[in-house]
Amino acid sequence: MLKNRVREMRARHKLSQQDLAKKIGATRQTIGLIEKGDYAPSVTLALKIADAFSVTVEEVFYLEEKG
């Protein structure tokens, strides 16, 4: 299962969902869905999110094994 640290990184950078969405060309709703784990972003969107935080994709998104 794909997990992420978007909410944590947004807080660290003092960005609202709307601020991050505007920065990467997405909607606030998309950011909310990604944070809840209800939406897996495209590679392009994942790269844009990582770039917004000046980190690697692996620092934002990771796989959590079941069981």
C-alpha cells in the first residue's frame, strides 16, 4: 500500500492544502485525497510534490507491506 508524508511535510513548510495545490498545479481536493491515502498520484504529480518540498519522492511516498 502506498503511504505518504504529505500532511507532515506541509505542516513543516507551513503550507495549507490550497497553498500546496496552487504550487504544483493541482486542486485542494486532490491534496486531501492523497493525504488520506484515497488517491495515488501520478509519477508527475508525485515528483512535483517532492520538488515543492525540495526532497526526493522516496522521502514523501513509500510502500507499506501488508501483513
